[in-house]
Amino acid sequence: MAQEKKSLKRKLLHASGWQIVKRTAKMVPFGGTVLAVGLVGHDIKRKGMVKGIVNSGLDAIPVVGLAKNAVELFTGDFIPDKSEKTNGHRRK
């Protein structure tokens, strides 16, 4: 049987749902610390070395990570991702 392709709306809902789950999980006081440490590599890949480590460090501090992620749910990232340019080419 042929599989149906997911619509753009469905893909966006799926991706945004995962972002909300990650941010919410990071808010749990000590479980969030474990998750933040586990996602350091992902943050470094998205934000660069220094910004990724700073972002993960803030997320790993129980009360600070809770406040930061609660605000980011509504406002977006405090520490922006690195630019889309790599070696003069844009990523697709």
C-alpha cells in the first residue's frame, strides 16, 4: 500500500509539539537538568560552541532553567541560533 504524505500543517504541528515537550521537560527541577545535559550536543550544533554551552548551562540550573524555558515558550529563544550560512552557502 502507498503511504500518504504528511501535510505541511501536520509536519508543523509535529515539530512544534516536540519543541513544547522538550521545553516543558527541561522545566522539571532535576529531571530537566539531566535532559539539558543530554541535549548539550544538539544546542551546540544549533547555536555554536559558546552559545550552546551557555544555553545548556542555564537550562541545567533548576530554578533558572525553569524561568528561562517558561519565558521562552512565549517569546522564543533568548540565545539565537547561529546563522544559516556555512562556508558561504545556505543550508537547504
